[in-house]
Amino acid sequence: MRLSRYFLPILKENPADAQIVSHRLMLRAGMIKQASAGIYSWLPMGFKVLRKLENIVHEEQACAGHIPMLMPTLQPADLWRKSGRYDAYGPEMLRITDRHDREMLYGPTNEEMITDMVANFVGSYKSLPLTLYHIQWKFRDEVRPRFGVMRGREFLMKDGYNFDLTKEDALHAYNRHLVTYLRTYERMGLQAIPMRADSGPIGGDYTHEFLVLADTGESEVFYDSEITDLKFGDRAIDFEDKAACQSVLEEFTSRYARTDETHDETAFHEVPEERRRVARGIEVGQIFYFGTEYSEKMGAMVQGEDGQRVPLHMGSHGIGVSRLLGAIIEASHDDKGIIWPEGVTPYNCGIVNLKQGDEEADGACDALYDSLTALGLEPLYDDRKERAGGKFATMDLIGLPWRITVGPRGLKNGVVEVTSRRTGESEEMTPELAIAKIAAIYAGL
């Protein structure tokens, strides 16, 4: 993409009403624009990152054997009355009456709808196990939306639902989701720690939240510092292998890590003092096992191997896709702007032309742009007639991981400059080596 043809409405000053770093930088970098309290338009660069995150989620869900679908944003109130949650959910639910006086709601979650669907179409244990998921916009009428996309009213959410014949099978689904979530967050450049949490209005006995440590996090968290040394890495996991998934769950949850709702001071003090940590965390996902709570209320029954009809064991598993953008920025920025991890950057690198209009510089930039594009990469070429300082400031603000700087002086020596956004280190090399370096960085992602 050539920046002169792109829509990137950058703000030079920090917006007065933006209280945290991610909100300020997303507004300044032209990623979002507020439509009303807690509701945002996603501008091209923000939308591009959002789609990258969504694609990573889809890819990891597919690896685990989960099946994508799409459910509507509006749901009939009668479904929620059947589960008993319509009146219990509270004022966060946006309730709507259509022209025929039918009561509807803008879905904050989808347990009722998916359970009703499975109750209608799945009647035998032979159809199990089954995990369905979708990525859809949700709405929760927060009394005080704040912090940009971190606590908005409208948000993009991945929520999945497993249906199993037994508790043992359903707990394997729980473990499988924990594994796939660890892989998902690491691909996004995040360390998201699974912590024992409160189930809230969704219910259930087993639940872990995934939290990213950040000073601006809404939750107070308590943990053993050893947990921050754990990495999923590139280990291969067979998601059908119950023992392997259970082993990963035990590895990542055996050390103390809890949110403030479930914190146990006595248990925490069993952790050696030098490893006890109290911090803030940003919730980016949660997994639940809630047994037969919904299936019994909504008639999701199957015929077992013995011919008897039994209720399905269920769980739900969510990732806050739009919230992740804010969490990534909170975890990865400096005083100049965003620092995108390579796995989620909107563009793989920036190309800065120091002398736009110079025949040699223009030709070299065009050649770099064409070569990188031919390799399947996406460069952002700043071809504006703008001073060099302004171009560098733009690149630093939007946070592309790598920058190739092209100018007449370097070209006389046959070199361009390649700069890492994260470290600030620069290296001169030929344009051919610069292309090869950028291609190698992204080859394994």
C-alpha cells in the first residue's frame, strides 16, 4: 500500500478524553473513531489488525478440530427465559421490542441459542464430540464504558461451545481449549496467563481467565512469578490426546495464579515470598465447563450407547478479539507509539523515501515495494512529499516492526537502512539483502 493513497487520519495531539495508552494510540494512529459512548468505527488500519487477529483465532480453532459457524446478533427473549437468564442477566443486556411487539435482545453471549440449535439437530451420541464456534459482534450496555476498545459496549468476540456425552469428555474439551488459547495468544506476541477465576453470570464450576499483565489492567491479580517463565513455543500437540492436553493444563495452572474474585491469601502465602507477585491484568479470554446446566433446561438430550436419553455436558470458551488490540498495545509500546509484534502487524514493513521526486530514490523504493509484494509480503510505502522527520514519526506511531529507509546518500554506496522498531537498531545493507532479511523474518509466521 502506498501511503499517499491510503486513509490514515493521524492525530498529532493526544485526545483529552483518552485515559490509557492503547486508547490514545489507537485514536492518534487513525485506527478507530468513536461513534458514541463505547462504540467505535474501525478505520482501515485498525480493521486490518482486527482481521489478522480474527484469522489467527480461526486457524488455531481449526487445528483443534472446532467448527466455525455464525449466529445472529439479535436473539429472541423466549430462549433466555427458557434458561432462566433473561431477568437475571441485568441491565447490561440491551432489550428490544420489534414492530410486532416481540421481545428481542442484542446478544451479550450465545449459550441459549447454540444449545437450542443442538437440541434440535443432535440426537445421538454418535454425533459427539462436537465443538461449534463463531466470531460475532456482541453488545453489553456498560454503565460507564471507558478505555476505548478495552471496555466498550460493542465488541467482537469469539465464543465457542462444546457438547460432550460425559464429564470426562467435556473436561478434555476444556483442556483442549486451554492449549489452543495458549497457542493463539503466543502467535499474537502475547503472554496470557491462565488464572483461576469466577464464572459470573455464565455459571459453571471450572473456569480460567487468560490475563495479560499490564499496569492499566482492570483486574488485580496474584501469581507465582515462575508462571511468567512458561512458554508454549512450537511444541506439537495432538488435540485428541487427552493425556497430552491434561499435561499442558497442569503445567500452566499448577502454580498459583488467581484473579481478585478467587484470591486465597492463605494459599498465596504458601508461595515463596520472593516469587509472590501482585499486579494488574487485562482479561483477553475465558474458558468454562458448566456441565448439564443449560442442556437440562433447554432439552439438549442425546441417546447414549445404552439407549437412554441423557443431557449433554457443555462448556463455553471466549476470546475478546477486539479487546486484544488494546491489550497488545498496552503490552507493546513506547513513548513514540505502538510496537506491533510481527504476527499481527498491519503491514510487514515500512518503506521511507527520504527524497520523494528524486529519480534514483523513487526507483529504488518502487523496486523494493514490488519485490516485497511479489514475495507475498505487505509493505507500506511512505511516498508522501513530507519531510523526513514527519515520515519517521508516522512510522514510529503506527508501529510497523521494520522500516527500510531509502535516500540518495545511501544509494550512492549501494545500500539502504533497515531499522527494528522494537530495538531501534539500524543496519545498512544492499536492497537485495534487505528484501531477504524481511522475507526471512516472516517466513516462519
